[in-house]
Amino acid sequence: MFSEPKATQMASRFLELAGGPVHYVKLLKLMYLADRDMLTQHGKPITYDRWVRIKHGPVLSETYDLIKGKGTGYWHQHLRTEGYSVECVAPAGTDNLSVAEQRVISGVFDRYGHPDTWDLRDRTHELGEWQDPGSTSRPIEYRDVLCAEGLPDDEIADVLANIAGQDALDRVTAQIR
């Protein structure tokens, strides 16, 4: 299940590391790369957002909707889009992010936070799971990324089973609340 608090806190952390507003395309790329690195390094993404390919590369689908102004929840209490930039209006903290997730976010920023927006976009087109979707969008499955990273089939099956189990647990927990 998508975690808006984690997505918000990840975005807020990237904005903090950048020292201010960031072009929304760059922010989406940084967030995708962090989710991707968390999956490949720790067997699960940070946000559990849906990953899709669009003309400008891979993005987190629900996060992209939040950037475009959809929704009224946690994201909008902390972040806003002004023109093409996302800025922080109230610190979101990091209490929903694990230490490992915070390390991944910092590592992604260290590696990818300094190229300009369009250079970073071009770099995401070099990822093994990237295929040009044309004028539409296409999903990126966790399996696509794990295969692109060369994981053996049995490890991929274990990662996907663990994610499915966590998703089932999250859904039950959400129903209880």
C-alpha cells in the first residue's frame, strides 16, 4: 500500500538536502531512484507507490498526482508545487522513515542530486527497466527492476513474496483502524 507519509518525508528530505525548491521532474527522479535502491538493497521500496514509465522516464504515480495538486492529505500539509518546483512549507520530519531508508535517500542525493533536471532524466532512461512508453504510461514491476539488476530467479521470488506478505499485513492493519 502506498505510504503518503513516507513519500512526503522522502520528498521533504530531498528538498532539505537540495537547500530549497526542486523542479518536480528532478524530485520525481530522485524519489524513484531512492525507492528503486531500497528495493535492490533491502528487498522493499520506501513508498510502495506504483512505478510507471512516462515520456520523461520512470516516476512514482501517486506521488506525481500529489505534485500535480490532487489530494488534500499529509503531502499538502508539508509541500506545495509552485510552477514547476516543489517546495517545503512545513518540515515533515523523518519519523516514518527507517534509518536504512534515510541512508538510501542520502546516498541517492549524493549520487544524483547535483546533475541538472534534464541530465538526471536522461540518466533514468539508461536504467535496465526503462522502455519508452510513447505517448502513454506503462507500469514498471518490481520484477523488472530486480531482473535488470541481475538477481537470480529464486531471490526475486523471495523478495516479491515478502512484499506481497507486507502488503497483505498493511491491508489488514488499515481495515482494523
